Amino acid sequence: MAATATGLICRSDALADGGLGVRFTITLEDGREAPAFVVRHQGSVYGWLNACRHQPAQLDWKDGEFFDASGQHLVCSMHGALYLPDSGLCVAGPCRGAQLVPVTVCETDGEVRLGA
């Protein structure tokens, strides 16, 4: 799913490896708004729709808390499904094998922006 416009999400220094993510809202191609988030993992920034693939629930259990205790997996607050932060692949839980929906983001000049 693609967003219809580009825009600033946050400054790069707002994201630490395995730390808090930043939530934002995007407008999808069909005009609907959807919650999304960005996180940093192993030095890179990744963007995803904030929606578990098992049930319609946002992943973070507290605003920006997307990672499990190890800082290596994104975890769904509702049922504990674990996702790889770089590919969105669910590796444990009821939606194993499903993938989060990516949101295209880029990081340049100290900023994380929506779009390529």
C-alpha cells in the first residue's frame, strides 16, 4: 500500500535501534487514513502499517512500544505475535507466515520521511 504524499515523520535521532517507534497516519491510495509507524533496526529505518495480520489491532501496547523485550522482534500487544522488523514476516504466533504491510519511508539529512 502506498501513501499519496510525502512528508516528515520524525528526526532521525528520534529512533534508536530496538527502541521506541514513532506513530503517524498516512493516507492510502483509496483515500482512507491508516495508522502507521517507523522503527530503527540494525541501523536502518522501517515503516509499517500499524495493524496486526491476525486480527484488526494495532501492534504497540503503549504509544511507540513496538519491540519485544529483546529488541529484536516487533510484537503484537493483543496476542504476542512476533514480526521481524526488517521484513515484517510473522515468525511466531497465530499469523505465522503472514507479513505486515510496508510503508515506504526514507532517511536523509537527519530526517525520516514518508515516501521514497
